[in-house]
Amino acid sequence: MMSLLPADAEGLVVRALEKCGASHMNAKATAIALISAEMDGQAGHGLSRVPGYAAQLAAGKIAGAAQPEALRTRPGVFRIDAKLGLAYPALDLAIACLLSAAPECGIASAAIFHSHHMGQAGRTVERLADHGFIALVVSNTPQAMAFHGGKRAMLGTNPLAFATPLAGRAPLVIDLSLSLVARAKIVAAQKAGRDIPVGWATAADGTPTSDPNAALAGALLPAGGAKGAALALMVEILCGALAGGQFGWEASSFLDASGAAPSVGQVLIAFDPAAFSGAEFPNRMATVLTAVASEPGVRLPGDQRLASRQIALTQGLKVAPELHAQLVKLAQSGVSR
């Protein structure tokens, strides 16, 4: 592994995405998000995404020059068209809208449609919590899981994230997807020629499998069984029916350049604690911290992310030479056609 300063990595990603058709604004917003994920130890949403984004930009599956637009439909409600571009500029616009409306309305929400891969969901809500708001975000994704009792992959892994401010420390962030494991773990097992644990996924006929090839042709299993599948369906409804994105079974892959744009949806909600509990909220959250600290071996969700971030700030990002070479090539000459 080689070490790369975050600022250098950001510049490299911006140049690579611009070379493949992204506007500077869109490339910059995306690079900031990917570097943030990499710093937080979320490599699956970090630099490894650049080659896939680049290929989709070059093929026109992602509209590189898209400029998201916001329509305020109610005092605290925004409808945001991502214009089939990268998701990060639309998320930036949504956050700006919520920061302006939540203090006035007490609660504000934004629904994004015609969107793409949201990346590290926790980063979105943490940015709102940094300004003192409790925040929730959900996104649907291309099909990966079956309906409860079904066999075919229909629902996305459908991540959700929650964040709340904490006095005297970084916000508490809870970030999870609704599949038991990420598809990337099964792909890694396939490449390594290893079996996967039974219980991660099913084959195309709905039977449990330890074969990663059969799993990738079948469906991931939800976290929490029927309850996880029900939560994934809830996210599909919020992001597909309410926000107006494609449902998971309608969306094309985030990972390759074939097909039409995925055009998925995201929903963000911000709560102003002062509108609900006034000055009591910080004291009540201090009670939560005290309760967690009283239990030996218990840590707040996200502590590992914060530790990884600090290491990245002091020691740089650890990047595989092969990936670095890909990024440099993209920054120099774009995608070969």
C-alpha cells in the first residue's frame, strides 16, 4: 500500500472525473465525498468507486454536467431533481435547503429523484448534525435482495443513516445497509476462490448457498430476516414512490456503464431539537453518553470511523498501487474507448 495525502487524492479524483465528462463542480463535490469515505475507513464508498463513475460518465450513463434543481413545495419540504447526474451535488443542495428551512419550520425534508449512488450515507447526516440538527437519510439502490418469501433480487440493500449532535464531541452517527452483508464481500470471496458462509445469500432458486457465484446470481439476505426485508421495502416506498426514484427492480447497476441511468431516490429529514425539547436536548443526550460509558466494553457507533479519520489526517490514505495507477491514468487520458 502507498500513502497519499487527502488533498492530493482529492485533486487526482477531480482531474479523473473531469477528464471523463464531469463538470468541475460535480467532480469536486464527488471527490470530497469519496475522500471523506476513504478517510473514515469506508473504502467501498471511497476511491474504488472512481473507475466505475468514470466509465459511466464517459458512456453517458451519468450526466456529467447535470445541475440539480430544488423546488420548495411547502415551507419545510423540497423536491430536488438530480438530473441523472452524480448524487453528491444533489445531496449538497439538499443539505443547504434543510439548513435554511429547519430552524424556521422545526423539521424540514428533501426528496431527491433522478439520482445515483449516495456513497457513505453517514457523511450526509453528520454534516447536518454538525450544525446542531438531528438528521435521517435513506436511499434505495439497484436490486440485490428478495422480498420476504421470494426468490428474485428485487429490493435494494437500501442504506439508512441517522446522526445527532453531542455536546463536546463529534456527532453520533449510525450508518447501515439492510442486507446482512455487503455484495462487495461476496465479490471478494469470488475473486479469492473462497466459499461464503451459508446465510449470507441465496441462489437463483431461493436455496441457501455457500458458492459466491451462485450468490451473485441470486439474492442477498436481509439483516434481521423478515424485519430487515420489511425495512428495505419501507425505504423503497420512501425513495421510489414518495421521492419519485426508480424502484430497485427498475434501476440499472451503479457498478457498470451499461443500460440507462439508475435514477434512484433519496429522502433526507432534519429536526431542530430546540423546536421539540428546547434547552433540554443536550442534557438528555449527555444522559445517553453517561449510560453508554457506564457499561464496560460498550462504545458508541461510529467511534471506529472517527479513529480512522484521525489516522488519515496524520498519516495519509493507504491506497493500493494498482488503484492509484488507475486513477493517474484516468486523470491523464480518461476512459479508453
